[in-house]
Amino acid sequence: MTSTACCAGNLHEGTTRGREETLHGFSTYVTEPPGNTPAKGIIVIIPDAFGWTFKNIRILADTYAERVGARCLLPDFMDGNAADLSALGHMNTATDANASYLNRTFSAVRALSLFLPWVYYNRVSISYPRIIQFFTALRQSTTLPIGAAGFCWGGRHVIALSHGSETVNGNPLIDVGYTAHPSNLSLPTDIEKVELPLAIDQGSADFVLNMAGVETIRVIFERKNEELGEEGKERPRFEIRVVDGAKHGFAVRCDMDNSEEAAQEQIAETHAVEWFGKWFARTGDTT
């Protein structure tokens, strides 16, 4: 399910250090490991509703580049049709118990009016072919391992890429996937098809993917790891972790002035860094 929760949250402070360029036909934010360090792999970020220019996601790309030692790419998969940032403020007002009923109602309607065009212009039938186009060109251009990180809207696409059904010269388009608070999933089908390493972080207070859905994923992942035998026990290929108390969007749009929310964001960040680091090292050993 995709909902207006996908456009709630907060803007983060900070300075980005990457650059914008056209890559494989897409406007792309590019950020490298610091100090001219050779990249261990490439992480392509598929963002939430606010797209490739959203400062929060660019700061996260910079963080991945530094902590993983990866080249991070943030393409415009929405073709200029990201959600309007003013939706953040409207949704915050709409969910503020201290705001008047009139203000909450107006803000909810306004947020919905900003959100629905984004849903239309970025439906899967339009957006996923763009994503396949980019990853196909990227796979053809590099021998480095490729990871995909997706959030909210982007999470569903990362899970689809993790099916491994699209290939170049017999190789899947990605080597490893990570997502936090994915939306618009079809369970159990989307998870049953997963074949490539995939980690998911999900908040316990996220109604977009509730705990019943999380349990469905957990059972499937446990079975898939068991089917791998000793390898699946020693080095699980599939993981889902629940972050206690976290709401939808916690890995990207949390309130950094709230210590609890900041800690939840840090849990997701560190999990992603460790996950990519582990699988990049393993994939790099075989290339």
C-alpha cells in the first residue's frame, strides 16, 4: 500500500558533497568515497516520494559513500515528477494532535492534492522500465559489485530487482539489495520471488507494512536461508529486522532533534552499511 504516510516527516540539516551529472541518460547525484579511495562497489539509491534532489537522501548517499567506501548514485527515476516538498509540512500539521481540526483537515486535503499527481506519474508501469534501463547500462559499464538501496517507493523496486529475473550476459542487474520501510508490496508474492541477498528494516509502528506483513516476510526468509543449508546458517542471505517504535519513513525522514527517532535512523543506517560491506567483500572476491 502507498499512502500519505509516504510524504510525512522532516527535513535534515547538513551540507552535501556530491555532484550532479548525466549518467546513462539520467540526471544523477554522484558521490564518491573520501580521499580518492578506490570504490569497493556501487550503491544505487532508489528514493522515496521526494526524489533525487531531496536533501535527506543526498546526505544519506554521502554517508554510504564514506562508511561503505562505495560510489553512490542517486538517479532521477521520476523524470522530474517527485512529490512537492511542501507536502512534508502539510502532513506534519495534519497529524499534529495540538493543531485545530480545521487546520488538520485543510493540511490533509492539501497534502493529498500534492501526493496524488506523484502517484500517477510514478506508477510501476512507468517507473520500473526506467530503473531497468539504468541498471542494465550500469552493469554493462563496470565490473564492480552493484548494490541497490530503496526507501518507501524505492523499496518495492529494490525488492523487484532482488528477484534477479533481469540479467546482462547472464548476470543479475544487482548483487545485493537493502530497503527500509518499503511500500506497495504484494505479499507473499514479491518476497517469494527474491533470490539475491536482501535486507529489510521495518518499523514496528509502520502501518504501511504492518507486523502481520513483517511476519510473512520473516517466515519466507527463514525458509529461504534454511534451503541454503550451512551457507544460509553461517551467512544468511535474507534478513528482516524490526526497529522498535519506528514509524514509516524513519530511515530517511526522522526528526533528528528527537533522540529516539535519531537512534532509529542510525540503526537502519548502520545495518545498511554493514550489509553492503559484507556482500561487496564477498562479491569482490569472486570477480
